[in-house]
Amino acid sequence: MKMAEKTYRRGLILASAAVTGGVTGSIYMWSIFNKPLIAAYGWTPSEVSLAYSLFLLMVCLAGFVAGNLQKKVKPSMLVLIAGIGFSLGWFLTGFATTIPMLYLTFSVIGGISDGFIYNTAVSTATKWFPDKRGFANGICIGCMGLAPLIFAPLGNTLIAAFGAAGSFKICGAIFLVCYLIFAWFIKAPEPGWKPEGWTPTESQAKASAKSATTSQMLKSPLFWTLWLTFAAAASSGMMMTGHASGIGQQLAHLDAAQGALMVGILAVANFFGRFGFGSLSDKIGRYNTLFIILAITALDMLFGFAQASDFVSFMVVLCIVGLCFGGVMAIMPALCADSYGSENFGMNYAALYSGYTVASFIGPMLAANVLQSTGAYNLAFTVAGILSAVGLVLVFIAKKLATKQAAAETPVKKSEETA
């Protein structure tokens, strides 16, 4: 009975982390707002796209603060307060009629709040599942990727009925209800807690024993290689989440409703990628899985989109990007915990997450600038494919560095035991 209660407890916490984090995944439906905002206020594609990138920059910066605060403030309170701020940011965006207002309400208020929620939810879920980090990250982060399946059609319907401004206000109210209900269940385990009956493998035991500080991590060559890998690997996915609707309308001649549907399909692929590749990485290794992901992404971006001229073909290549992008987002937090431990995971992953933040500028802004200068997205696919190929090389280097780092840590541990 005791075992069942423990399992249920961490299962409930994972579900709550998935829901509260999942609401922040509404950011991935941003592409459906691009054209309505441009049409309503006369803003340029680059100006609107920058709001998305700035939002993700704020997520990264807030993650550092959230990682530190988790040692002092209950996760439930952090998520609740940040959830109110996130909802308020979306609601106030409905009143934004200038670019500075858009950046302040959506990018700054919404992005900072998102950073607190994302970091706290992922960190808490990871701590409860030392035995299944890939699985826990896949579920928690997967729901963030799945959110547009619900919010993209909803947002498109609201835009058609109330305009972009009205849609932002209504979404903000919906988000608030979710946080008022689910934030209370986010609770961190006691220090040293582990699942009852779980006997860690040698690699899991080593990972659990690690407790590198952020300053120690930043001195590690492995960290910077992983950081560059994250930036290269996430760029293609960020480009598609920021422009999926517009790209589909141009390449495959989709209408606005079909474009919104593509955002939802991308979300489903994103979820299954996070869950599937995250679980796969528990079995065949993080680096092996990441290598497979980047190889597929490079081929898809370099050759797949050139053939995407109708609904079905575009859906296929888009799903491939979504699956691979989801896998990257599930594996990188697990790699961070594997390499540097769970004790300082909040701060450590915030530092690694800044690589993703760089990708959030590279991907969306690349697509926006290419569209603005050439009138088409084609060149952006080629650049994104090359970045993925560079990521393949970085993964190979990171794996070598991880092996070297593990070998260097083992003698230290033995000498400490002898002393």
C-alpha cells in the first residue's frame, strides 16, 4: 500500500507539472498570430517575430532566478505566482497597439513568468524520477509541446471571432484558471529521496551522486559543447514553431485554418518526439539518440521541404521536424542532470537552456529575414539543415568529452573513499 501511495504521489506531481508547464506551451501557437497582428497594426514580419524571440530570451533569464529561488521558496508558490503573471501577460497583450507595448506585455511579462514556470516544473519532475529521467522529461516537456494542439485551433477560432486582441485576453483568462487549480500540487521531494524498491544502475548511481555547482559546470568543456549542440539542434524546430502556419500557406498553399491545423499537428509530433525519444534515450543512451535526431533533421531540412508542395507532403516533413525537435527538448535536461547531478539542476539547466534561447533567435529571425528579403522561405531551410549537420559533429565531440569527464571523476571518488 505504501508503494502505491508513493507511486501515486509522484505520478500526481508529474501530471501537475505537465499541466502547468503545458500551458506555457501555448507560446508554440505564436505563428497563427503573425499575419493578424501584421494586418491589424501594420507591423513588419521581423518586428512581430522578434516578440517571440524576446519572449524566449526572458524565459532563459528568468530560469536563472527560478533555479536559485527553488531552494528558498516552495515550488507550488513559484508556479502559482508565475502562473498569474503569465496569464496577465497574455491578457495585457490584448491591449498592445504599439511594438514597445507588445514587447513589454507579451515578451517581458509573459516570458519572465514562463521562465519561472518552465524551470520549476521541469526541475521538480526530474527530481521525482531519478530512475526514469528521460521518461519524466518526455511527459512534462512533451505536454508543453502538445499544448498548441488545443490552443492553436482555439486561438484561430477566437481570432476569427474577436480579432487578435480579443484572443489574447480570452487566452489569458483561461490560463489563469489552470494555474489556480494545478499549481498547488507542485512539490519537491526531500533531499536524498529515491523511489522505494529502486536499485540504481552504476551510471544512475554516479549521476545521482553528482552535485556540480553552476560555476563548476561552466568550467567544463562538456558544458559548452552541449550548449552549442542545443543551439544548433533546436534552431530548425524553433523556426517551424515560429512560422509553421506561414510556411505552410506559402509552400503548400494552405489557407489560414489549415495553417492553424498544421500548428496543432506540429504540437502532436512534438509531444511524441519528447516522450518517444526521451524514453529511447533511457535505453540506448542520450548521445546515440541525439545523433539520430540530428541526422534526420538535417536530411529533412535540406531535402524534405523542397518536395513539400501540398497538404500531405508538408504535413510529413513538418511532423519529422516536430518529432526531432521534441526529442532534443526531452534529452537536453536529462543530459544536464546526468552530467552534473540533480542538486543544482535548476540553475544548471537554466545555463544550458540559454543555448535554446540562442536558437529561438536564430530559427524564427532567420525565417523572417529570409522571407522579408527574398519573399520566400527556401534559403532558411538550407541554413537550418547545415546547422543540424554541425550539431552532428558537436554530439560526437560531446560524447568523447563525457567519457573523459566520467573517467576523471572516478579516481577522485576512489581517493576520497580511501581517505
